[in-house]
Amino acid sequence: MLYAIAHFLRDKLRWLWNFVECINAWLFSLRYGKKLKIFSFSGLPTGYEVTPMRDVPTDKIVEFFSRQPEEAFEFFKPHGFDMKSIKRLQRNRAFLGYMLLDTENGNIAGYCFNRCFFHGVGYRGRMVDVAYRGEGLGTAMNKLLNEVGFGIGLRLFETVSKDNVASYRSALSASKVKVVKEMPHNELYLEILPD
Ligand SMILES: CC(C)(COP(=O)(O)OP(=O)(O)OC[C@H]1O[C@@H](n2cnc3c(N)ncnc32)[C@H](O)[C@@H]1OP(=O)(O)O)[C@@H](O)C(=O)NCCC(=O)NCCS
């Protein structure tokens, strides 16, 4: 229900979405800010480091999205990918976005996020750079999202299309999941369960 409302606001009533987003970020920060300050990741894939997206230059993030092929966005439309949209996400304290960096060359190898709500839920999403796919990074990023989300005490959810095989399998590989609802267009609404 909350998911449907959020999508309606985001797509149809942008000014109201922006207002709600500000209030949500403020309340989320009040409730979870201290826990996040002391949180650190333990399960990083070898050869990579993870950095909050707010610490990565905006143009580098925009460039990461612009070099992905069109098919990468078929099932991945969580927000805009232009400078303004990315800057907005970087400022949003309830949007826990992270970039996975290749330590050898500093390249962005992946992007993942928990979009969080102050009442204690987060929605996961991720994208792996096309040149780094199939190496387990999608699954690794799901684990990172679980680590931070469950670490601060959130319930985690995501929608995944059964047609997006890599995404569906990486969701299952990284976590125990419960199908909350079967949605139109072959989509599943999943709750991610702690191990
Ligand atoms: C979905 C995505 C993040 C997966 O990342 P990845 O690093 O390539 O995935 P992994 O290497 O961790 O593989 C995960 C699983 O998918 C399988 N897989 C990977 N690519 C696959 C493909 N093209 N076809 C079928 N299965 C595939 C792997 O074998 C693995 O399965 P297993 O755990 O049962 O062994 C990546 O494909 C992507 O960025 N897609 C575009 C954005 C997107 O759709 N995001 C998800 C929506 S939120």
C-alpha cells in the first residue's frame, strides 16, 4: 500500500513527493542517524570498497549511469539519473545510497541503495556496471544492503521482475525472502528476511 502511494506521489504529484521526502528524511535521521554513524560494513567483496554516494562527485555518478546500456534500465527505474536528481539523492538522509569502487582503478563498479522510510522500512535496489556483471557483485551488494538495513533495525523489501533473471537470482542468493504479493507484469513484491 505504502509502495503504491509512494509511486503515485512520485509520478503524479512531484511537489508533494518532494515535501514528503524532506519530512521523511528529517524523521528518519532523528530515529536512525546515531545508529548509522556507528555502522560500518564488514562483508566487502575482495578488491572493492564501498562509499556512501554523497561522498562521490555527482558528475562521476551521472557518468556511471550514462555509460550503461539501455537494457540495464528496463527493470531499473527508481529515480532520475541526471545531475539534479542525483544531487537530490545525495542530500537525502533517508536514501542510503552506496557506490562500489574498484580499488585497482577507482572505477564505479556498482551502485546500490536502501530507500528508507522513518517508520522502519527500506526498499532495496542495485545496478552493476555492465563490464563487471556476472562476477557476484549484484549478490554481494544485496548482502551489503542487508547488512546496513538489518544492522540499524529496518525491515527490507524490494520488487523484482521474474523476467529479470539475474536480479531475481541474486535476490534469492543473498537472502531468505518471502513473497508478499504477486504484482502485475510478472513482478514480485518481496520481503527480505534476516538470516
Ligand atoms: C541484476 C544485476 C544487479 C545482477 O548483477 P550481477 O553482478 O551481474 O549478478 P551476480 O553475478 O551477483 O549473479 C546473480 C545471479 O544471477 C545469475 N545471473 C547473472 N547474470 C545472468 C544472466 N544474464 N542470465 C541469467 N542468470 C544470470 C548468476 O548466475 C547468479 O545466480 P546464482 O546466485 O544462482 O549463481 C545486474 O544484472 C544489473 O545491474 N542489471 C541492470 C539493473 C537491474 O535490473 N537491477 C535490478 C533491479 S533493482
